[in-house]
Amino acid sequence: MERVSREQLEQFAAYGVATVYEAAGRQGLIDIPLIPLIPGTAVAGPALPAFCGQDDNLMVHAVMERIEPGDVLVLTMPEPAPVALLGELLATQAKVRQAAGILVDGAVRDVAELRAMGLPIWTRFIRVRGAGKNLVGTVGEPVTVGGAPIARGDVVVLDDDGAVVVPRERVDEVLQAAQARVDRENRLREQLKQGKLSYDLHGLREVVEGRRLG
């Protein structure tokens, strides 16, 4: 299956996590707490998963040679734990290979250096606790993070709201639905600026007051 085009990825990043999640039928939410190391950043790219052994980052080292420009690394392990899977030296390798961003379902350290590097990174924890380098996992194989299945080439979207994944085969469908949603919200926004209420525009008054009267 062909990689998603750069133009499509730019669209996903511009729409953002909330819009893409809703446009996908509220599917694909990567439902974990995430800290964006560079707030205000939005990224979308093909997923490159690395499944690590518990409290071990051997596979983070292994995944670096598999990065293609624009990839979003997804680093996870059997159980989330505040163990640093990523630090400055690993992130340097990812940046040199032109990763678009990194999602860490674990911890990162060297935060000041990571922020200065400018590579967008989202992490569950910030901790200095070190990882082992002994357990063989997988690279490029499907993983599940926050209840969402993520396969190589699926589109991962990240911003200040968190993360969502769109299966590769749904890319065109979700992009069309996202644009339709944006168009509807733009029309609604103009009505709200004119003083109208969502309470009325969405028919919610009838729901509340009709039940009250009943």
C-alpha cells in the first residue's frame, strides 16, 4: 500500500486531533495522557511502531535504521511505566533521519535538550529512570496504544489535544469527513458571533425544556 501523500498529511495536521477523531466516527483515539514537549505543535505522519520489552529500550535503538522521512515513531511496551525509553542521543538519530515526531508510551529524559532540538515529541511521563537494553521486541509490527491499534503506515495525528490514529485504508474517507466538519463549524461559528446560541442551533432547548414540560 502506498504511503500517504505529503499533502494529505499536511491536511491531517491542520485539521488537528479533535476534528480528525470526530470525522473518523470517534474512532482511533489514542487514549493516554500525553505531555507535548513543544506545546503548539501539530504533526501527522505514517506510524512506525517499536514494541519494546518491559522497561527496556533496545528496540528504540533498532528502529532508528528503519525511519523514513516524515515517519512518526510510536514507542511502547507491554505495560506503561515511568522508564525513559528516549533521551537526547536517540532523539538526535531520529531527527537526522527526518522523523516528523515521536509518541512515547513511557518516559523521556533530557527534556531541555529535546526541546532545544525542536523535534516534536509527546510522552506519557518525564522521568530519568533508565531503561535496559536486553529484551528483543518488534519493529514495524502492529501495536496497541491507549486502546487504539496502530499499524505501520497508519496516520498518527498529534497536537496539544493528544493523539489519534487513522487506518491507512480510511485516509481519504476521513479527510473528506474532516473537511465537511470544518465547513459546518465555520458556518456555526459565524452564527455564534452574531449572538445565536448552540442551545437553539442544535435543537437542545427542545430536549431540555420538552423533557421538563413532560
